[in-house]
Amino acid sequence: MTLQNPLLPVLVDEPSVTSPAPVNGLTGADLARLRRSLDSSVSENTRAMYNSAWKNFEVWAQARGARALPASPPLVAAYLAHLAEERRLSVATVRLHRAALAAVHKAAGHPDPTDNEPVRQILKGIARAHGKPQKQARPLTAEALAAVKATAGIKRSFGGRGKGLESAERASWRARVDLALLATLRDGLLRRSEAAALTWGDVEFRDDGAALITLRRSKTDQEAEGVVLYLGREAAQALQAIRPAPELLDLDTSVFRMSTRNIGKRVTAAAKAAGLGDGYTGHSGRVGMAQDLVKSGVELPALMTAGRWKSSKMPARYTERQAADRGAVARYYQERES
């Protein structure tokens, strides 16, 4: 029988070689409730990635006649080395697999086989031998957004070869959606998943022309405490342009009606149509606004708050060039030349 829940691999009706021993006193309904709670403890995207990673580990372990749950630290270390050396996975992906194995073991009540020095040393070796600079999305800066705005309404081909150009009406609507999406991604420093989850009930238009949006849950807010973010007038006006008429408005309706995957595609297509080239993704608005904020004088702690980063590592990496321009050496020469 296959794994029902990657965060709690416990089977109610039938034991498995990879399942932990039954928990005395728990009924099937108790286990079902526990599974639902564990499912809610991580985002849907994380759960899907963990599920895939765990299935891969199970298959690999079973092919070697090894027990997947609980797994031994040497087995985990060998698996991580296999991912890096034989499957040629990136260091970031290997770390994701490690996190998946840790999550499954903890949820099943077993010690974490990845939390030990041999596994940590293996990961350090993998990072040293196979690590490469992580590819960063190109930034959707204010200038890049202006280029998209200037070209958004131009008719594009669609549907593959021979399908022709968009109608004027279709191009106009697509342009409005693109501008609202890109401006909101930028001002809110939104992740794709956050933009995909945004509903009209989360948007508050203000009398001064700006807007506030409420994120009910995010990657760094799995407890759904929520956070309110500010959108400038341009982004607010772009959202107003795609908002349904009052008699048709359903506050529970998704603002952009796109999956996370399609959001990335829309950003890529809009950037290419504007002549900006390749490398723009659903993360570009977040990177671009981070760079613009640092360039304008915003310090790292304030940037971390705006982007909801718990660690300074990523925002510092995104903005290293802008920070260098404002660093001690840059200020030294600026003062000498003034």
C-alpha cells in the first residue's frame, strides 16, 4: 500500500514495511485528524515537494533492501551523495530532499536521521564539490516595469503557428491583467504563491488612490497570522482596471485567476514582449523591488520586513550590487569627489 501522507506515513488498515508501529489508543478517526493537522502545517507546494522527495527515497531504499522508515543516518548520507553525484541534482535540491526526510521522520515520531554530524559533513562536501552560484531571476525594476507598460497593449501571436494575432479586445484585457499582476508582484514583494492566493476580499482600495492587501498565509507565515501590505497608486489603479463590476464582484474570487506556474509564464512573456530579454520569472517583481528599495536608501532590516524574509541571506544576495554602491568604499570616494 502506498504512502497516504508524506508528513505522517501511518497506514490505518494495513501495516507496511516502511510504517512505524501502531500507536496504542489512537483510532482511525484520531489518525485522520492528525493527518489533516500535519497537512496544514506546511504549504501545499512544500507538501507536494516533500511527497515527491519521499517517494523517490522509498524507491531507492527498497531497491537496496533497506528500511526507509526509520532510516539510518548512513543510509541517508549515501542517498544524498547519490542525488548529487549520480542524479546530478543541485545543492539546493539535495537540501530539499534532506528536509523532506527529516519532516517525514519527525511527523512519524522517529528521530531525525539527517540531524547528525556525518550527514552534515556529507552536505558540506556536496556543496563544496557540486555547488554553483544559484541562478537569480532578473529584476523587474521600475524601469523594466515602465518598458512593459509601454508595450503591453501591442497585439501578440497566440495559439502556436498559424493562429494569427490577438484581437484588439483580447490584447487590451491581457495588457490590463499583465500590468496589474506585475505591479502587484513588485509593490507587495510577492511570491508567486502569494499572488495566486490573493482574492478580491483581500484588497482594500483607499481614498488616496493607494491600496492595502492582506496576505492570509505565506511561505514564512504558515500559522496564517496574516500581514497587511501597501500598494502604490499605480498598482492600485491597475487592480481597479481588472476588478469586476460591483454587481458581479465575489470577494472570494481569485484576483488573477492563475496558478503559480502561469503567473511565472505571464511575467516571462510580458518581459520578452517588452524587449527585456530572458531571465524574467514570477520572482522578478520581488527581486526588482528589493533592489529599488535598497537603491533608494532602505536598510536591510526594513527590507526584510517588507519582503517577509526571516533570514538576511536572500535579500542581501538580491541587493548586493546596490548595497555596494552605498557601502563604505563608495561613500569614501563620493565624499572625496564632492
